[in-house]
Amino acid sequence: MGACTKLKLYRTKFIAAAMGVVLHLMGSVACAQGDSSADPLADPKSPLAKRSIYFDHDSTAIRDEYRETIKAHANYLAGDPKRRLILQGNTELRGSRETSLAIGGLRAEAVRAALLALGVSPGKMEAVSLGQEKPRALGRDQESSAENRRVDLVYP
């Protein structure tokens, strides 16, 4: 399968995944509640402590298990007008650099689409692809690859 064909396949999967996320995650986004002086990003027990969304091999579809994490981040962003978010798409240490950058970008855009569907302003987010450049695990085994197929939610 050529690189162009693969990229078209990934785009098709992304569009289908994004539409599924929109349908599953739509709802009202309430402002974050609680003590305004304590930043929930610093609380390890907060749902906001989860700042990575993991993906299956060759997939840009957001898994159901990350719906609540995405909702929590949408609520947090809605409740703090000054906060911005960088969505860093990552891939496993396989394949060409170009394909990895494309897949990482599609994963970051999938999370961005989910947050947009929940009411987060497009200006509050930036989706970027790091491809293979920022691996969490250095191995090429299944476990290492699974750790690297992710989007990291980074608050600058």
C-alpha cells in the first residue's frame, strides 16, 4: 500500500472517528466548580491529572474509556478563559517519518474535534504532531508501542 493510499485511509478513519466522538460526547459543558484558588491541574486525584489519550494500532478513533477525561478537560477549559491547550499527537516507533507525522496529526485533530464538540473554543487549542519524536517508551514491542500511540494534553 502506497503512502498516499495509507494517508487517504487514515483520513477516512479520522472522519469516521470524529463523527462518532461528536455523537457520543455531545452535551452541555458546565463550568468547573470548586475552590477557585486551587488549580485542579495540580491535584493528582483530579480527572484532569489524566493528560494522555491512547489509541489502538493504526487508529485515530478515540476509545470510549477516554470520554470522561475529554469531558473533564472541556469543562476546565470552559471555566478558565485564560487557559490554552496544546494537543501533541504521537506515534509508535514504526513506519516512515511522514506517515508517523500524518497519523500523529490526525490523532491530535480527533481529540481537538471532540473538545470542539463539547464547546471548547477553537482559539483555545492547538493540535500538533510530534510523530515519533517524543516517545514515552523506547522499545518496539507491543507494550512500548501502545505507550507511544497517544495524544498528550499540555497546558502551557
